[in-house]
Amino acid sequence: MKERSLLRIAVAGGPVEIALPESPATGYRWHLDHDPSEVVVVGTTYQPVPDQQGLAGGGGTRTFQLEVLTRHSITLDFYLRRSPASEPLEHQPVELAF
């Protein structure tokens, strides 16, 4: 599994958006493992790269919209995998800092 560098995001209040590169045609999508008492996933969106739209295997960006329920710094773990139960291909830790 490829380990990505820690991303640090300063949180000032309100919803938080985290965008990660993704190519869903490969079968791999980002999944968030989290404590529901600390953060709630409000939604996710996928936006293809404009010049790759419609191309087989074209990439884009997966954006997670999160509501943070805690007021202390936390680290979230995003995993790129085919299903929530499969072995991850990549791990992206994200620190939300207050």
C-alpha cells in the first residue's frame, strides 16, 4: 500500500471539503474510515478532469464534504480501494487542525 504524506487543513468552523485525485473507472474509489462522533460525511462529489471527460480510465477529483463535530485536532484516514472491505491501494492521512 502506498502511504501519502500527511495533509494538514486548518479548520475555522463550518463545513470542510477534502479533495483527492481519483480514477473511478479503475474500480478504485476513496473511502473514509472515521469516528462518527468526530466527523459526519455530508456528501461526496466526483468531478472529471475536463479534457479527460468520456475517456476510458480518465481521472478526476473526489471531494468529501464533512461536518466536524469536535473542536480538537483529529486525523482522518482515507483509503483508495475497490470496496470498503477490500485491501487499500493507497492511504491518505488528513489532519484537521483547530
